[in-house]
Amino acid sequence: MSVPVAAARGARLPSSVAVWVAGAQLLAGAMPANAALQLKGWLEWLHRVEMRVVENGVVEEVAVNAGQHVRQGDLLLRMDQREPRSDLLAAQAKTARARIATEKAQRELDRTQELFERGLIAQEELKDAELGLAAAQAEEESAKAAEAFAQVALERTELRAPFDGIVVSRNVWKGDVVYKTLQQEPLIVVAPDGVMLARALVTADVLRRYRPGQEARVSILGQLRNGRIHSYGVEPVRVELQGGVYYLDVIFDKRADELLRPSETV
């Protein structure tokens, strides 16, 4: 994407930058608009999370569609949970039996300790009781680990929103058979919708004038809002005759009722 730059002949380059992005002008610094460098660009999501399941199974429910707003923790997708729920119940039962065995071994040790102190049994019998308790405790810990593993396996049958955002795409439907090793595209993609990036292509000379965190103003369809320079490219996107061309990103807050899309131009 070419980046036209407009500046008065012989004038010094300002310490602020104006970037037209999807009908929006980014103004870094507090220089007047007529002194700003103008660069064409576009909108991008701040980031995207591509979500896939990590267990094989059949899709039981898809709770969202593309364009839907979600809150952190909202259910996005659920796989058939009958088998993992059964495994969890079996693991919980094993843990309960192991806990009972540990309690029984503890009572046996207490009784043996009392008899040993009264001189009625040999020390070897006390040692056996101590070993019996240690073995029971080990079995209980093993059962707890198996239960925790089964709980994780059950949780992995669901995809939930990692943050407040918007569903960018949905590529799965109820009844789909999903294999964890054969998901060529993400099932659901989520992006934060409270912030967006205004991205421009600039030369290295322009890039050197700015730093991440520098205050910026963003004008979208004539409305200004505060922003800041989020990042800039280290490696060139491409190399042209005049040199390398890099990304310059400005982050700004997006209102919930705004319909702004990546790559949108006006």
C-alpha cells in the first residue's frame, strides 16, 4: 500500500504526524493540523485470538455468531461431554475410596501406636502400620491427580471468551466432528473490541521521529479522541527504491456502538 506524504516545500518536518486511516486522521502530538504529515493507512484489530479445541469430539453447541459481542468467560463452543463427564465421575469415586482407605490406615496406626506404647506389640508391627498409612496417602494423592486430569479434560470440551471482545469469525457448526490435529483453520476467532489500531506505512526517516507510548490524537470522521503510538516496525514490510517501508501503529479507544472494521477505508 503506497503512502502519499504531503509537506510544504522547504518546510521542516513537524514533530507530529497525521495519518488518514479508513477515513480517520491520526494526529500524534499537539501540532496544528496544517503542520502535520499526512499518511494513508487502515484499521486493524489490536490482536486476534484463534481458538481451537484440544480434544477430539463432536460439536454439541455453538453459542455465538460472527459480529457478536462477548464478555470474558462467556461460552463460545461446547463439545459432547458425556465421555469426559463419565471419566470425571469415575475419578471422583476413586478419590473418595482412597480417602476412606487413608482414614482407615490412620486409625490402624493410632491403635498400633497405643498398643506399642503399652508394650503389647513389637516395633515391627508399628513400622508396618506406618508404612500402610504412607501407602494409603500415596494412593490418595494419585487419585486426586487423576481427578484433576479428568477435570481438565472436561474443561477442554468448552471454548470460552478469553476477554471482552467481538467474534471475528466462526468456522464450526453443531454436529461437526473435530480432530485436534486436523484443525486447518480456527473454529472461532475473537478480538478485543474496546480498542483498535490505526496502521500506516512510513519510511525509516518518519519512523525515527516517534516512540512507543507517545501521545496521539485520532480523528475518525471528524471526531477527535486520545490515543498513543503503540508500536512501530523493526523489519521492513517491503523495500522500495527510496528505502524500506515500515508499520507505524497508533492505538485508540473504540466506543461500543461504533462499527469499525479492519482494512476499512472511506
